[in-house]
Amino acid sequence: MVLPAKDVLAHVVDVHCHPTDNEIGAEDVASLPIRLCAMATRADDQAKVADLATKNPKRVNNMVTHSYGFSSTN
């Protein structure tokens, strides 16, 4: 697969990323050609997402929320 040029990918943001569902290493985040808007899957994932964003401010925005599908009480 051929990806678009890096100057194009620099404008792409994954706006629904759950980085706590699978372990993401620092080298993985650093090598991303795009940005992430990270959110927790569960309430206790908030600290993990905040830590990922703090360690990778050029690549990760912390959404300070968790997916509504996992937060429902119904």
C-alpha cells in the first residue's frame, strides 16, 4: 500500500483512537505520520490516556473522555 506524502499525512488526525485497548509503545507513537485524539475505553483508562498524551504531545491529544458505548448503565 502506498501512503500519501508526509506533508499530507501531517494534517490527518485519528479522532476516535482507543490506545488502551492494545499496548502502544513510545517508538510506535513517535513513528506515526498522523496525530491521535486518544480516549479511554473504560473509566480507569483515563490515567493511561493522559500519560500517553503527556509523553507524546506532538502526536497525541487527550480527549479526557471515554467511549459512550462502554459507559452506559443500561
